[in-house]
Amino acid sequence: QSVLTQSPSASGTPGQRVTISCSGSSFNIGNNYVYWYQQFPGMAPKLLIYRNDQRPSGVPDRFSGSKSGTSGFLAISGLRSEDEADYYCAAWDDRLSGFAVFGGGTKLTVL
Amino acid sequence: QVQLVQSGAEVKKPGASVKVSCKASGYTFSDYRMNWVRQAPGQGLEWMGWINPNTGDSKYIQKFQGRVTMTRDTSISTAYMELSRLTSDDTAVYYCARDNNGADYWGQGTLVTVSS
């Protein structure tokens, strides 16, 4: 049972905009940055969004992040088949003295 | 370019220990903390802890305290994660990941299988 809550699955059709949410509390998302990772089967995760809404170099601007209160959001616009992957949110948790927590992950299916 | 290369897959018996290495290249090893994250088969990601390669300080989440030790050898830019008293629940892929505004670079993962 993860400290951060994500819907287990999400789906969309090519070209559509999809939003994945991550719900936390004042101890984590409410007081700290949100990070998003993308993971393909059998591969290591990849940092997609850092500090709520910043994209590392090389990440397409179709991916965007935001935060509101104790929830974080990852939006993917112009959905492509290659976006089908697992997406994890993460945030530092003030109760854990310097550790981060992950969400349980959302499997995105492109129909 | 930044690379983290981990040691190969391991098969261990219950009660044994495993030590996974993570060799860094393409940046100054001592400048960034190294995280360790694991992923059980079909499951999500789980932070284990981190080590500061500059000072050797390490910190582990409570679940692993007493069983995990993270060390480093700065002369060869390598971080290590040793987990003891293994059980079948420790079967997972173990990743090292550089800490820089999130975990910005990851190793390829090391599968540790615990089986009698």
C-alpha cells in the first residue's frame, strides 16, 4: 500500500490528452516537490518531470507536470503508441526523515 | 555521458547476503548522492536508501535498517548495496540511481532471486 495514491490504469487514443493523478498529503506532496518517472517493461525508470513541472532535457514538451494542494498531475498531450508505459509519481515525505515515497504506478494503455 | 553500470544477476538462498555494485562514469562520483530502489516482480518501485559518496554517510528506510549496508569506493567510482538475511520477499530488481533533482540517471538493474 503506497503512501502516494495513483489509479492503477489509464487509457487514451492516439492524439488525445491524458492526465494521470497522484494523491498524497501535507507531509509529502503538500510540502514538497513532485517527480514523475516513466518505465517500460524490463527497463529502468526514466525521470520525466522534476520539481513539479520541470522537464529534463530530451523529454518532449508533450509531457507536462503540475501540482495543486496535495495532488500532483502528469499530462500527456498528443498521445502516441510509444507512450504506453507505467508512470510513477514520487515525493519526499517529511515523516521519513529524508526519504522519498513512490506512488503505486499507473499503467497507461494507448488504445 | 553519465552511465551507471550494475553487476550481474544473482541467485541466493534464504538467509544469505547479496552485494550489488554500481559503477558510475561520465561525472564526478562524489558530487551526487546515490539512491537504491528496488522493484519486486510485477510490483511498483520502492526506495531503500541512499549514500553520500563524498562523506560515506548513508541512510536507510526503516524497513531495511539492520539488514542493508550501502558503501562506496571513490577510487573506482563505485557504490555498493549489501542486503543480508535474504528471504523470498527480497526477490526483486535492484537499481542504483543518481540523485540530482530527482533520480536523473539509473543503472540497468540487477535481478536478485532468492530461492531454496
